[in-house]
Amino acid sequence: MKIKDIMMQNHTSNVYEAARWLNAAETDRMVETYQSAWDNGESFTGVWGNFCTEKRESDTQEEANACAKQLYNALVTTLKREWARSLTHKQAKSVVDALQAARITNIPSITICEGVSLYLEDVHMLWEDTHPDEKIDVVDYI
């Protein structure tokens, strides 16, 4: 059973494709990690809700879907980080400024891929995580 195929059936394939476009090696590594855990009989519905905690009793659809969901979530996290990493300081500052300006009247977000949106705090945090030496100031309007 191919976990990537189940993930692509259950969730938008855009996340996989976008993550792979931004960092193919990391995306492939993640797919291999989850596939290997599946092949090794790890449970994805166990008490901790994460692989490598216990062995599953059987290859149920529930287990396969849970594994695929965890892979999808991991790819979303990678996509967000790689998107932020790909920005120049000027680009990131422009996104932050636009989100800050719109924040006065609503809670704005930017969609970086179908089903994946970021709010001002997300962009700011991701930028600082991926560019620790290049800070961007955010004005708190609250």
C-alpha cells in the first residue's frame, strides 16, 4: 500500500506538488519516512496519534488514512517553512506590511497553496525561524 497515493486521494495533491517544487529532497525524505513506518507495521491511530509508538494489529483503512493524514500535515509544515525560506527580505516585508495594513479592519491571510493559508503571525514566525539574522518588525494594533 502506497501512503503517498492514499494521501493524494484524501487530500489535495497541490500540497505535495508545491512542497516538492520548493524542496524535492525534503519532500521525498518525508514520504519515504512515512512509507517506511507504514511498511514496518507502525500504528498511526495509537494512544499518541503518531507513528513509532506501537505496532498496528492490521492494515485497516483507518490506519492507512491516519498515516496519510500525518504525512499530509508534515508536508504542509514543510511547505510553509520552505515558502518562507524562499522569500527575500524585501518580499517577506511586503507580505507582512500588506497583512498588517489589512489587519486594521479584518483578520487577513495569504494563501500559498490550495488549502494552505498563513496569517500575519504565521508569516512573521516562519520568516524568523528560517531567517534568524533578518528580523522583520510587526506592529501590534491590538
